[in-house]
Amino acid sequence: MFIKNNLPLEGEMPGILGIKLRSERENLGLSQKALSKAIGLSNEFISNLELGKRMPSLESLATLANFFKKDISFFLEEKEDAFQVLLRGEGLDKKAKKELKRFKKYCEDYLYLEELTGRRIELAPLYTHTSAERMAEEEKRRLGLGNEPIRDIFSLLELGGLHILRIPMPERSKISGVFLYFEAERAAFALVNCAQSFEEQATIVAHEYCHYLADRNASPIIDNPDVFIEEFVSLYHPRERFAQRFAAWFLVSPSKIKEIIDKDIRSKKLSFADILYLRHYFGVSTPLMLQMLKNLGYLSQSRIQEFMSLESFAYEDVFTTKSIETWRFIKRKKGPILSSRFKTLAVEAYQRKKLNTEKLSQLLGQGEDRIVSALGKLKLKN
């Protein structure tokens, strides 16, 4: 499905990367030995890369890109198939690769459905030279959001132009989210690991949305769980901290926090119960809420550490009320969660007689008999 113009020939990629790597190393006046020591890769490995004898994994590419302050795409032909890059990731077992291939098919099917129905959403603007906080505020205004919590973050961001699939990824894969942008199709996609809690998924998808708005040309981007932990995010590319700040400001309105504290809590010395109250009001994770309150001056770092050391599960049992969406997530987290828009486009294509029931059942991952029965009931209601 994807258009692959100007792809390098098999065997060209190592040469392209080697030339660029050697040029950047020499521009900094570094020997291969000095570079290998600085980034923790062997001298022999660096030598083989520059000679075009090896292709690096995604993790090694990211290490090089971070050191030279470049995007991964700098070292590659930008038209290289994004999934080839993704599948080179270290630590990906057969199950993880199977899920990434499922994601690839979903991307292809989604573009196919948009082509059949003629329903393509224009890309959001590409933001440059702005702060994460300002970008979040501007994007919320563009989407017509106020300061209340976002009730359906996934549908909202799909209308913003980001196609989303939630898949339970194996824990060993160390994948929380993936962002992809296909330039030829002018289409952006995000994978969200739905083996994580619903609140964590909200943070992940907002984080990937930031990559869509600001880092489109750096695709593909894989975000592992450490990226979402404040103590570790600084070890990664600066765009990850930027995306985390964006996610916090996008999901949680500072003015609404102040309003709730002034109107109801009436104290700047917040208890852990207050934290959970605010967390559940906005539908976000506890770490994100703690960090947001620190950014706004309501919590010190020592206070955050105190809260994080608490046995929070007892508190959670008291404060958690599981919504219908949460129960659906718990029930279905063993399989992929297709977006509502994807399913709508599939049914529309079927109703226009551009898909048969067999193809529709394949796209929706349900038995053909069940599809026919559901569509029959839909006709009766209409």
C-alpha cells in the first residue's frame, strides 16, 4: 500500500550511513576510538559501520543520533520503509515483531478505507520554535477545547489527523508507544500499548501526538516506558522531555487545577488523597499529575518522593471508580483496540458496496456471521 519512491537499493543503506557517520565524526575531530568510548559502542562496530559492513539496530542508530544531535533520518535515506527500521529494534522477540506487523497492516487498511470512502483528514500544522506549554495551549485552541478534562482523547486526536491503534505489546519489547509518519501518503500513525493502564495510555497517546505536531520528520520514533518516568527522560533525546511537558499541559489545564484547589481543596499543602482526586478528575496517571503540580509550584520534589513511596494501592481502591471505558479496556486488553473512526469507515465502505462481508469481518476482526447479524439489526433500527 505504501508508496516507496527513491528507496535505496539493497546494500546501499550501509554505505550512505557510513559516509554520513564518518563525516560527522571528523567534523568533531574525533577518532573512531574516541567516538566508541563516548557512546559505549565498540571501536570495531564503529569501523564496520563506516565501511558499510554493518547495519545498526534502531537503538544504536538512536545512540548515534543523540550524540551528534541529529534525527535518526539524518543517517538514513528518509524514504526507507519505516517498518524495516522498527523491526531492527533490539530485544524484539517474535511476538513483538508479530504485533508490529499487525500495526503495519492496520496502517495499510486504514489508508485503504480512507481511499474507498474519500474521508481524509488534513494534517495538523507542524509547530516549530515554541515551548511545549505554548504549543499545547495553541493546539487546544485549534481543536476548540476549553479547560475541562478531555473525555475521549483517542477520538479527539484522530480528528486532529493522527491515526491510532491500541495493541497489548509484550512486556519484554519495552514499547509504550510508536509514532510513524509516511510522507508520500501525508499520513501519521501511533501505536499505543494497551497492556498499560487506561490513564497511562492517555499520556502515551498525547506524547505521540506531540511527536506528530513537532517531530514529524524524525519518524519512526519508539518510546519505551522509561521515557515516561521523570527521573529517566533526561537520558533520552530532548524531544522526549518536550513531548512529556506537552502531554501534561494538553491533558491537564493549569487554570482548572487552580480553580479546583481554590474553590474546593483551599490549601496549597495537598494530601495524597487530594492528588488522587485531581488525578481521577482529569483521567491521567499519578506520576503525570504529581509532575504537573510540581511545575505549577504546588509540590516540591521531596514531597513528590514522599508520595511516590506510599503504598498507593490502598488509596486507589478507595478513590477509583471504573468507567465503562475502563471496564471495556480490562475486558479487551488481550487483543487490539481498533479506533472508532476506523470501524466507522469500514462500515461505510461496506454500505457503499465497496467491501463484501468477508472483507469487512477481516478488517474488524470479527466472525462473518456476527457481522451480518449486527448489520441486519442496524438496518432494522434505521
